[in-house]
Amino acid sequence: MLELKNISKSYGAQLILNNINLIVQANQLVSILGPSGSGKSTLLQIIGLLLKPDSGSIQLNGINYNKLRESDLAQFRNTQLGFVFQFHNLMGEFTCEENVKMPLFIREKSLSEEQENHYQDIIKHLGVNHLMNKFPGQLSGGEQQRVAVARALMNKPALLLADEPTGNLDNKNAESLYEMFLKLKQSFGQQIIMVTHNEALTKQSDQVIYINSGIIQ
């Protein structure tokens, strides 16, 4: 379970988030909606330990962010959190297989049998196994995002954070990616928080959160 208590964030005199409280249960897909500049992406970055709030606390599965030492933050982020962004950020000089396995290669020279089996499960479940020998530049936008999701799942994150993941996709591919998130929740029990501007892609979410002017409405 993810629990946010009284999260606030300002930039100078501008208040971005104002006393946000939120509970996300295990195995839930939560969509965050709001106009541009409402604070939704800032909130996701705070949950993802990419930004620090000015006040408040966050707890994920019993671990309080506030009690993590600086030296432990990066490890927690890399092992407990998965990220999918609007731009897939795949490395063009590596194959898709290498891109997907990269989170593990960063700290290990080779994958264990268990990790290799997990890799195979992910690419088959996401339907990207036929793309693994290709380079990102050879893929469509929708295919690149699927590969990016596979990469985000390699560390078996407790929480998957997706910031406008369909922003560069057409309606068909956007709907396909959202359906994939639903399957991840059902098949893997994956907890997912997705920021989106597309209200049509929230119809089967467990929670839909509306943020405007830094306040949940």
C-alpha cells in the first residue's frame, strides 16, 4: 500500500501541491488527471523520489521515505520503483533485449536463471518477444513504449509510475497501452499510478484522482 500524508511542494512563491493526502491499495491502477500545470507530474516525481516535498510523508509497503538515508534512496528507487515516461528513453545503440535487461546489467554482469525466466515472462506477457533482436529505431512509437514498460518491470518493482505514457501515441496505441496496464494489474498484481490528460483512458481504473491548482478535487 502507498500512503501520502499532507504532501506540499512550492517553487519559490508558487504553491504546486497543497496538502495532498492519498492512499493507493495493493494491486490498484490509479489514474491522475488534471490540466497542464496542476501539479500531477510533480506529485508523481515526489512519489518516485525524483523530487523532495517541502512537507509531508510517504510510505510504501511499510517503508517510510522520510526515514531513508541519502545513501539508500537510489537503491530504494532502483529496486522498488519502475518508471515509464512520455518519451520512452530507450538507448538506440543497444538492442531491445539489452534495453530491457539494462536495469539488472547496471549492477550485475549476467542474469540468474530466475531473472532470465522473469525476463521471458515479461516480454511474452507484453507481446514484445518478437522485437527483442531489433533496435529501438526500427520500432513504432507504440512498440517502443511496450519495450519501455518491459524494462520498467525487470526489477519487479512494488510500484510502477507512468507519466503521460500515451502522450506521443495515437488513440489506438494509447488504448492498447492502457489495456496492457490493466493486464499487468490482473496478471502480475502490479500496483500502477498513471498520470494522463486523456480521460477516456481512465474508465477501468480503480481510482481516478483529479488535481487542479495543487489540490485533489
